[in-house]
Amino acid sequence: SLYFADHIITPQQQSGGNDGFMDIWTAMSYVAAVTNVQGWSPTLGQCAAVIPYRPPIQQAKVAATVDSLSGGRLMIGAGTGVVESEFEALGLNVHDRGEMTDEYLKIMIELWTHPVASFHGKYANFDEMTISVRPVQQPHPPILVVATGKRPFRRIAEFCQGWIPGGGRGMDAVKSADAG
């Protein structure tokens, strides 16, 4: 397996080394193409994809595209994020991240599992729409939660397929009752 870290914009002290953090979805598409040779086809995942950072409809389509292009090798390591300044720079409220993650994942699952989907929630509303591309893995790529605590473990039990330990690092960076 190959794992990618997700940061769209970071404080300078967290720049990720000389090359910074590449966009995970773009990088995974490239890696999917160059690793599908001579019998080496690793699973592609994230530790973690910060689900609230991108609109859920767009993220569902991009993930389905990566799963399709990789021949079904995508695993989604879903996180809520913890870098408050990153949320602020993206115009998001860090304290809404748990609620956003839950709804965004539900939207993504709805779009992956129904060729024509409808959803009505706080963050997105649509009727009889399609993202066109279908993930190879059915009903959808596995979603593993990268976080610890009551809410993330409830998320796993309710609609995700597993857990990536170690996701609780930095949770004290955001002092919030709704952590994760």
C-alpha cells in the first residue's frame, strides 16, 4: 500500500519538506498509472484525506475516478482534520468538521452506490443527479476512519469499513467538544 497525506494549504512550519504536500487525488492518479506495471499494483490510500476540505460531490467524483483509473485499488482514509489555521484559510469552521465529515461521507456513498442519486442535508441538496463515473469497487471503495474518540468510532460502526490507528495525533490542537 502507498499512503498520501492531505494538506491543501499549510503554515510555513508544516510545509512537508522540499516539495510540500502535493494534491492527494492528482498524485494518486499519477501513481496509479505508473504502478500498474509488471505485477506491482499497490493499494492507494490516504492517512488521511481531510473530508471537509473539498465539496463532497466533487470529492465523490474524483475518488470514483481514481478508483476507476487504478482498477479498484483505492482505499479512503477519512479524517476530519486538526489544523485550525488550514480550516480558516479555506473559509471553514474547524468546529463543524465532525458534522461535515459525517454528511460529506454519506453524500459520497450515496453518489457511489446509486447511478442517479438524491440527497438532502445541511451542506448539500440535490435531486436525481449523477457523477457519471462509477467506482470499480462495489458498493464503493472502503472507507477507513483516521481518528479516535466516540464520534469517529460511531462513524465506523454506522457507515465506514474500518479504522486506521494513530489518527488522534494532534487532536488536542483543537479544543472542541465535537472533536473528530
